[in-house]
Amino acid sequence: MEEHRIEIENKKRIYVTAVDAVEAFDEDAILVDLKEEGLVINGKNLHIENLDLEEGRLIAEGEIDAVSYTKKKSRSGLLEKLGRMRK
């Protein structure tokens, strides 16, 4: 597994390294592709402040409630589940 780093400042700002892509995002969630797995950032009023795919860095701000890992194989299922949770 390639190393990545996650740093959260006061539940208001998150820094993530080794980012391949941002698959989807809205005010409540950001779905991030890392090299071998996915990352889901949940919260409120989330927005992407900076995304540099050449350097593999993401900075997002908002009220961060949770961060969890996902397996890449189930990513489409995750998007469906995320949609159902919001209804």
C-alpha cells in the first residue's frame, strides 16, 4: 500500500496526500480515490479548497464529522448507498 497522510485541523479543515482523484462531492460528503482504496469524508458545508492531482494533495474545509476508508471494488455501490442515505 502506498503511504498517504490525513491531517485534520479542529474538525474544520482536512489535508489528504496520495490522492488520485475526487470521484464525487457535495456539501455532505467527498469521495476520494487513493492509490489502492477510497476515502469518504462526511460532514456539513464541505467544500474543496484546493485539489492538486499532480502533487496528489487535497485540502477541504467545512464541519468534518467522519472519515472512513472504502474498498475500490465497491465504489459504485458506495455511491448508490450514499444517494439512498440522503433521501
